[in-house]
Amino acid sequence: MSFNNVQLPGFLVADLYKRHLVEDFSAVAKVEKSSEPAPIIDKPIQFLGKNIRQFVILVCYSNEVHLPEAQLEFLGNILKACQLNLGDVAIVNCNSQEVNFNNIGQLQPKQIITFGEEPPVLNDFRAPVSFEVSNKNGINIINAPKLELLNQNTPDGKVLKGRLWNSLKQLLNI
């Protein structure tokens, strides 16, 4: 099929040439008279997973689309222990996009876990990195240290994993 034989539907042709075929000055006047500000549309949040259980995981990694392979594997093991998988969650890299309580609503989270020593700011809400379950606007939130600190086979790493596991049991009623 050559481009010379392409048939476009009428509505598409009208959209392509709406100002070039017929000039409608009444539409221009209506736009100029409108005093209402244009609504702010948040860009869709990019995430890894399917978010079936509305469980949002916030991470911050520069130079990564979502998170490094080693941390993804470790996180997958944590999810498996909670009888979850990547399809149940939405992993959001806060380093590559702005995340706040206004736009995180797109994902309709029931639970949020932030991993990092400095958790991402979610508007005025910032819980300490303490593994405690906090609640904001009906969303349960846990702030935990970086995945790299949790994924260590040291006594400190084991203590951190134990604290995370206790928080997850409380959050997910396991």
C-alpha cells in the first residue's frame, strides 16, 4: 500500500485541518472571553508492575528507569515472602519524576512503602525512617532504609530485615 492510496476517515481530516478549511471566529472569541484558568493535568506516573493490589513502592535511583537489578531481585523476594508479586505493586522511581500526594492519587494507593534514608517528600507528610506504620488520608505508609542497607548479610542487615518484616506483617495483616 502506498501513501497515495491512504484513505483517512472524515473526522481525522476535520481534526487535521480544522483551522485551515473553515475559519470559525466565534470559537476564538469564546476562548478569549474565558476567565477560568486551564486545569492542571498531572503527567501520568511511570511505574513498574501492574498495581493490582494498589500497593505503591517508592524508590529513588538516579541513572535507572526503576531500580537496579540486584535491588529488584531483593524486593521480589520481600514481596514473595508477603505472598505478593510485581503484578500486585507499582514501583515508582521518584528520582526520575515528581511524586507527591496530589499525583500519587492516580495509582489509588492503599499502602505506600518508601525505601531510602531520605524518603521522598509527599507534600507536608514525611514520616521518619522508623518502620512504623503511619496513616495519611487513609493511606498506610512505611518508611524504610535503602534496599542496599536491607540487602546485607551482616548483623545490622538482619536486624533491619527483621524490623521491615514486622512492619509488613502489621501493614498487610499477615
